[in-house]
Amino acid sequence: MIRLTAMLRRNPALTAEEFQAHWRDVHAAKIVSVPGVRDRLVRYEQHPRLATGPGGWAGTEGFDGVAMQWYRSVDDFMAMTNDPGYHETIAPDERQLLDLAGGVYLLTDEPRVIVREG
């Protein structure tokens, strides 16, 4: 199993509220609507940035959320990124939603160390 972890920055044309609503309500639906993506994806998570008040802290500035995607293999991930449905439906939405050049993306393997409670 591999995981894509993406530290996301929103398209500067969007407010934080517009980004979160589109990411949650539109982008997620597009991902599950494309068989060539949905069938290769084992798990997809959205972790929106915490809202903070004055003087609050929610991590490094400039990031709006983290997306995590699990795949059975690098081959499945690559097949997903080459799928015509991804290019027709999801990639255009990513360009509208995200500052793609400003994000941070990392493919990782299974964790080597797991810390558990108790």
C-alpha cells in the first residue's frame, strides 16, 4: 500500500470558505464519479485546516488542508493519473480549486514505525 499526502494551497482567486465548500461538496464527488479513479483508490481523506481566532495557531501559514490518498501500488497510482477520466473531470477541477505549484506532494510506502496509545 502506498499513500499520497498532499499539503494543499487554494487557488488565490478563492476565499478560504469557497475553497472548503468546493473541496468538500464538488471535488470529492468528482473523484468518486470517475470509475478509473474510484476503482484504483483504496481510501481518500480530506483534512481541512482548523479555523482559528485572533492569535490562534493552526500550523504553517498558507496551507488550506491535507488530502491523503491510498493506493495498492505505485502502478495503480500511475494508472489513475493517466486515466482519461482523470484528465477530463478531475484535473480541470484541481486547476480551478488549487494552487498546484504551491502545494507539497509526497508518495510514501507503508509506515515503518507505529506509535499506539497505552
